[in-house]
Amino acid sequence: MRALILLAMLLLGLMSPAAAVDDIATARAVITAQTDALARDDAATAYSYAAPAIQSLFPRADIFVAMVRNKYAPVYRHKSFEFGAVRESGGQIQQDVHIVDVDGVPWEALYTLEPQADGSLKIVGCVLKGVGQAV
């Protein structure tokens, strides 16, 4: 019986890293999908990846995309967009993204994503700063 309990604990321990890898892959897929939608000027799809708290600040997709265009221009349009380090803490996933904007200027973005009640993963925030700038 003791061996069975130890085996069950070992198997559960092995499942956690796989779940973490799946969460990270899902987070990256959400960020990529939103970025792709922005590139196509598909406001409704880009907006769908924002968490309800973000949507409450920007109650329509066109308002949301206008904010991204004006405040997050390197996210809206860029030459390159590469994933960096990722961290998980308190149910959140924080994903670093290295961006080079259309003028060749490097930027760092920190996306934060959280699981939602429906099981989806949504973007709850993005902090953007020029490389070498303080937050």
C-alpha cells in the first residue's frame, strides 16, 4: 500500500512539469494569436484574447486596438517578435518578449496571462519598455 501511494505521488509529480509546459505553450499561442490578429487589423479577434478586466477598461474592440496602436506601437507593428524567459507564479504566467519595431528599435515586453473561469488563458497586462529604459 505504501509503495502504491509513493508511486501515485511520483506520477503526480511527473504530470506537473508537463502541465507547466502546456500552460507556457498555450500562453505563447495566445500572445502570438493576438499579435497576428493585430497585424491583420482584426480588432475583434485581438480583443478576444484580452482578459475581462482589460475589456472593461476598453469596452469595444476598436477602442482597444486604438489604444494598442497608440500606446504599444511596437506590439502593433514590428520587424521581429521573439519569446524570452517565462515565469509562473500564483497562477499567472509572465512571458518576456523581445521586439524590434519597424524603425529597428529594440523593446522588451512583459505579458502577464491568467487562467479564466472558462478554462481559457487571457492576457491581463503588458508592460512595454525600450531596451535599457527603466520601467
